Amino acid sequence: MARLLENFIRVEKPRGKLTSNLPNVFSAAMPQKGENLDDDVHAEFNLSIKYPLVDRSFRNFRRAAAGDNILNTVRPFIPSKLYFIYNGRYDFYLFPTERYRSAPVISRLQNPGLAFEWNIRGDHERIRFGWFHESNGQSIDNIFDYEAQRDELGSDREPKGDEFALAQVSRGWDYAQLRYELSKPDMILNSKSWWRYNVELRLFCDCQALWSSRREDDIFWKPVAEQPKIRDYDGLRVMMEYGLTDNLLFRGEFKTGISDLDSLAHFGGRISLGYLAKRTRFSLFYFNGYGKEPSTYHLRTRYAGIGLELR
């Protein structure tokens, strides 16, 4: 028993490689004019990584537990890995616009977390359970600052408007994640007949940053009949990928709310086609849904773009 614990708590040497969690995409985004939210043409940077904090110790623990009659009963519950995960999204306004000057880079999403992952059948079937913080890294949390930003004059001497102020509204919450993933074994990404999908459930709490403060998802800048909540627009997510040819990959990402049956009407998502040219993958995408970023979780947004995808 002492040797078993020694193997588990031993400081690991190499823990593994830094890999992509979601596709990393550098793209040009072209917002579609709509009734809810307008924006300017800009560049987007979607950064997503995962790093195994614990890997070898779990393998040693499972190996040692297999030879112990008592511990062997808990062996199926021992995780395969403990990951640190970070997903970030940034908008880069390359060209001067009526709202933005000096080509600013604006934080849209900050999404770090820790997650345990279990390999059920090799690497092609997995279950993940984790705790994540999600926010947009902004600062406006009162109506006075909101109105000051909304009424600020742009280069055309007109007020920059609600879209400009809304992007700076502070949003944040924590959630527990439960995700199941299945992919075709012994196949290469982007090859013909490749497929992968996952189903993810997010349970939001009235807290953020490990309970240091309350969830920020209220509308405070105008009167509303009923305050929306993030779980009205998010909570159930589905992703699917299919290799259409050896060079063409289809990816669909969809989500909806889970608070009640009415929240199912908030369905939306993003579809993309990735084309592999030698070692470079180009991606063409279209988004129509709620929550392009936390500040606009309650508004439907439409935009399209083209970019370079890295995994």
C-alpha cells in the first residue's frame, strides 16, 4: 500500500505534450447585419490548448490497483489524465472603423479549467468531467459606465452605440462539464470516412472564479420583463466531424439552453468546411446562434469568415 501511494504522488518527469483542445483558428470574420447585433469586419484568434498535469501517476495507480483485491474494485474509476485546459477568443480590429481606433485586440472569451478524462476504449472513446470558469475579461458592470461608452462619439461624430458598449459588459460564471466523445478508431483526421462526435452537458452555478463572486449574466442597462440566465441559452452542446474526402472536413457545433422547454428555441451553432492543402488547413465557416461570446449570450448573431486552422 505504501509503494502504491508513493507511485501515485511521485513528481512526474515528462507529463505529455501540449495539444489542441478545440481547433485553433486565425480568421477574417465578416458580421452579417441583423436586428440584434452589428459589428465591424475584424480578425479573430481562437486559441485552445490542453496539457496533462497528471498522466503517468494514474497509469501507475491503475497498474498497482490491478494486483490488489480491495483496490481493484475502484480501478475503473481512476482517471486516465488530469488536464489543464484553456480556451480563449480575441478580436483584432485591423482596420480603422467608426467604433475602433489604433487596431485594438479585444478579449472576447477567457475559459480556463481543470478536467479529469477517462479512456473507455483506447483513445477513441472518452468521458471528461471538469470545472471551468468562463468570462469575457471586460469591466463594465453598471449603467453609468455602459451609457458613457454607448454615447462616446466615433470618428463620424456619431455615438458608438449599444453594440460598442455591450462588448465591454463584464460577463462571468463557472460551470461543471460532463462530456462524452467517440471517434472512429485507427483513422487519420481529414481522411475519407473519418468521423468524431461529442455530447457535452454544462451545469452553471451562481458563482465564478471558485465561488469568489456571483454569476454575472443579468441585463442591468435597460428594463426587462424577465431577467435572462446563461442556462436559458447554453447547457447542451453537440459537435460532429466527418471526413467528406481525403482533403475536405465538415464540422458542426450546436448548442441550446436547458433551463426549460422554451429554452430549446435558442438553438444555434456554427458549421465549417476545412480544406487540407499539403500541410495547411483552410476553414470556411458560418455562425448563426446565441452567444458568439459571453457578452452577447442572450442575442442572436450571424457572421461568416475564412481562416487558417491549426490542431
